[in-house]
Amino acid sequence: TMFLTAGPILENDRIAGVVVVSTPLVQYLKAIQSEALAQVTLYDPTGAAIGSTFAADNAELAFNGGEPGTRETITLFGREYELCYGQLKVRGEELGWYSVGLPTSFITSAQGTTRARLGTMFAVGALLILGIGIYMARAITQPLLRLVRSAVQLGGGDLTARADVHSRDEVGVLARTFNEMAGRLERQHLATLGALVSAIDARDPYTRGHSVRVGHLSMDLGREMGMDRGQLHYLQVGGYLHDIGKIGIRDAVLLKPGTLTPEEREIVEQHPLIGLDILSHIELPPEVRAIVGQHHEKLDGSGYPFGIGDAEL
């Protein structure tokens, strides 16, 4: 018997797909049995037993229906057990029934000492079942929600998004596949950018390979500063694209040997703005745009094109 949980994959606040995860119910029953003071059985809405900590055949444990709080005495393996039934709810949804069973000999002994102890045991059983529902919901939905959040981040353009799920069940397999896919997308994205900027740099033999080197050096510096994976990615992409605006500078000025005239210098100093204009129709993080537009600014405010100082930088 499998426990199924479904979760939506959202893109721009719209449902783009659904992830369905199945986990053997026996995994949860083993966890319950290791903690429970009583035998626990789970039933589907029709009363058929779908899993139990009893070693009996499920047909012997069938629930014939009733109201929450119904009690019943059954004999298993030559020993009498008293069962108390209740509705099984997970995240507010009624999924079926459960029963908590104690040997009648234990109950009789408890009644011989104090009825309060019996009430306590059943209260513990009820709390245990409540805990089971919470445990089952969290054990399945939390990894699934982490995977969905990572998928939304990737869909929003964050190619560094990875699902922090390491379980060995279906969710774990799905998360590893997602991470491999995201890694390939990131590598392909960077390779494409590298080829593009290398073609631009090739116009000027003096700057051949310059942008790719800036991207790598920027990432190395960020790594030494303790930046996270996302920030390092922005540094690398920003380094690759920082001089893309030079594609809008004519060769007569860009490749001119010797000293530039004031007018030519002014043209060259427009390349950060040209770069921002080129990238204005592309979805890029603001961190990358800042690198493209401000990589010639100086702390004393004497840089270009905006002339901003240390406070703004």
C-alpha cells in the first residue's frame, strides 16, 4: 500500500505541472511501531485495513464502521485486544480510520489500579495518532515543497537553484534529476555567453579573451570573500557581459592606435550605457545589470558613465 502526495509546480502564479510522490505505508508503520505504546492499524474509508503494526492478515482487522470513539474487542494469536477507533486526518483531510489497540489483560490491570491511567493511555494513543499525521505530512510534503520552490526559482531565471533534498525515495530521485538538469542549463548558459563575448572581444586583438578572464577572476575574488553560489554566478555572468556595449562602438574609434580625441573618448565611454540598452530586453538579475553599467565607476566619483561615488557603489 502506497501513500500518495501531490504538489503543484507554479510558474508566474500559474500551475505548470504537478509532482506526485508515492511512499510505501510500511515505512511509516515501522516508525510508529518503534515509538508506540500500543498497536496501531490504518484503514481506508471503507473500513478495509491497509496497514498495521499487528502481524495479522489485514482481513482479520477489518473495521465494520461506526463513529469516532467506537470500541471493539478482537482475539488475535489467542490474546484479546481492545481497539478504539478514530478518523485519520492528514492536513485536515479525512483519509480513513485508525485504531489503537491494547491487550485486555493490560486494560484490566490498569483498571485494577486506576481508571485515570487507562484514560491517560488512550489520550497518549490519540496524541500519538495526531503526531503520526503531522509526521507523515511533514515527511512527504516538506521535501516536495523544497523541490517545488527550487523549480520556481529556476523557472524565474535563477540557474543556480538546486533542490536541497537528499532522501532515497521518489522525491530524492526527482530532486537529483532536477539538480542535474539545472546544472546542465547553467553550464550551457555560461558556455553560450562565453562564446558570444569572445566573438565581441575578437574585434580587438588587445582585448581578445578579456571578458571571459574578467568573469573568472571576479568569481575567484567573490569566492575568497565568502559569497554564496548565486552571487558567484552573478559575478561570472556580469564579468562575461561587462563590455558587451563595445559592439556598438565603431571600429574606427575602438581599434584606433594612439591617443583618442576628447570626442572619441566620449564615444568610448558610452559603451556601458550601450550595454545596458542591449540587455534591456533580456531578463537578467539587477546584480548583473549593475556590473555592466557601473564597471568603470570609481570610489572618488570620477568614473563614467554616471559619476557615482563610494556611497552609491
